[in-house]
Amino acid sequence: MNKADQNFNEEFKPIAPPDAYHTDGDWQDKVLYVLAQLGEGTAPDVAAKLTEYEPDEAPQALHRHAEQVLMGLYEKGLIKGAEQYGEVSYNLSKITQPNTGGTDPDLL
């Protein structure tokens, strides 16, 4: 694999939210953890939840971090989003309802 392929793979590797919030983690991990906890939310929703974990951080800074991370991941196609009322609501594309289909080959 050449260097360009390695750079691409690193840039667009699948994301995985951390299993716990780490105050010394990077902002992407913090935002992903909060989004996973919310299930779905806008940048202001994520920023509001971040205040619970980062009480000493200015709310405007938390909003800026949330917006930058979410928009960046969305533009790369690594998370999903849907515009509602002029804001984008983001989610991690988790399956929340089981598939109602079957695997019986006679029914296909």
C-alpha cells in the first residue's frame, strides 16, 4: 500500500465512540461519546451535554468544538445527519430497531 492510500485510510477510517468519557481525551472522542449517549442531536444539543462533563469550559467553546467535530465527520461521510428546522441533527447510524425480515429462502 502506498503512502497516499495509507493517508486516505487513516483519514476515512470508521469511527468508534469511546466506551467512557475521558477528560484528557481529544475533542473528537469527547463529542462522539456524548453523541452516542444522546443517540441523536444537533451541535447545541451535544454542547449542552458536554457541559456536564466539562463544567470549567466556556459554553461557547464547547459549542465550537461540537460543531467543528460533527460537521467535519459529517462532511467525510463518517456520521449521518438530517437537516431539521435549519439545523443538522447528527447520529452514529446505530441500528435501533431489529430487522423484521426473515432469512427463509422459500420466502425470498
